[in-house]
Amino acid sequence: MEKEVMILTGAGQIGMAIARRMGYGMKIVVGDKRMENAQSVADTMNRAGFDVLPVEMDLSSRESILHLIDTAQQYGEIAMLVNAAGVSPSQASIETILKVDLYGTAVLLEEVGKVIMRGGTGVTISSQSGHRLPALGAETDELLACTPTERLLELEVLQPQHINDTLHAYQLAKRCNVKRVMSEAVKWGRRGARINSISPGIIVTPLALDEFNGVRGEFYKKMFAQCPAHRPGTADEVANVAELLMSNRGAFITGADFLVDGGATAAYFYGQK
């Protein structure tokens, strides 16, 4: 019997929290570059009564993304997308960050948008980092939003001489995510579907722990200590926002980005110096 299908990319805590909140009664196809990670999420959720299939998937590869979508369609119509895949500035090179977080996300939104069912919804996980980047200008924003995916990495703003380090690359990728969501929302809307992004701050996950223990660890610890919430967040708090966006209560919300960072970005710009 066919079911409605959720595609979950990225076998991490945030993606799993959203899938557990929204994926009951659905076939959940979880893709991750490391099959053991996808299998671990599948095992955990299947033991909790969900119906999850693990698939090896490389977000930097259109061919791999298409294989994931084709696998999902074997079980029914794709009704939901949760994109929580990505790498952090402490995990990867500039090239890898741009290929995975920027290009890969753009391809995924594009390809799922071609097949999402009427009434379908999606969220992609961006980052507060995209909100800390200075304004790039209307022309650059439009290029990030609308350039054909296979030409995205050719944009002048993304060339090595214009990128300072892996954090800068990550900020550019996350700014691009938000602009692509705005552009793709128009296309998804023609199918009666919605797509939004969520920009979390420091959420306690294995990826965040890499950052805490990396070269910018003290900066991040100081950041959440000084933010209005005075703490890092949890994956379930991100899932709270995803539940609104992906449910009927969010029916009038599409093409939007939600900053969920405990006020860290507000403190970064306007807190005491």
C-alpha cells in the first residue's frame, strides 16, 4: 500500500527531531553520506514505531539526489522534505562547504520541487551564520536566488579570492539557502506546495560539539552565554518551529526564513560591546 513519503536528508539530531514530530504514518526515506548514520536513525525511529528506510546519499551530487528521490517515489508521493544535511566550518574545506551546503541544497530544493505533491511542504535547515553576513546587495541576492544550479558555483562572489575562510564560505552558503528558498517557493507554489527555511543558532548536536571543540569554540561559548536566552538550544525547539511551518497552521507561510537562535544574532549586532 502506497503511503505519503517524507524525504529526510542528513541523519542528525535536528532532522530526526523534525521527522519524529511530522513523519508518523508516513514512509520516511532518510539519506546521509554515511550509510551507518542513516541506518542508525532508521533503527532508532523504527523501534519507536515509524517506517524508515535508510539510503546512502551525497548532497553534493545531483545524481545521488535523483537516486534518493527515485527511491522515495517507489513508496508513494513525496509529501514532505526535511533537509538537514550539511557540513560545518570546522568539518570541511571551503570547496566542500560550497558544494554541499550551497550547491547541494539548491539542487535538492529544485529537484524535489519538481515532484512534490499538491499540498506538500518542506523545510531546509540554514543557519544564523547567514544572518551575520553583511548585506551583499540586491543584484548579488538575485544571482544567489535565481542562477541556474549548475552555474551557481561560477558566481563571482563565490570565487576563492573573495572568500576569507571556511566560516565566510559557510555564511555565504547559508545566505544562499535563504535566497533559494524564496525563489523556489514561487515554483513550489505552482504545484500548491510550500517551502521555508529555519536558521538555528547553537543547537546541542554532535555538529555543534565539533564547533565547541574547534578553533572558534570560545567564540561560540561566549555567544550563547551573552545571548538573551543564556543557553544553547535543543533540536526539539527547532522541531517546534518546523511543526508550525509544515502543518496546516502554517498554510500562509512560504518562502520565509525563521531565525531560531535564542536572540544570539540580536546580541551580536545590538548587545553591549
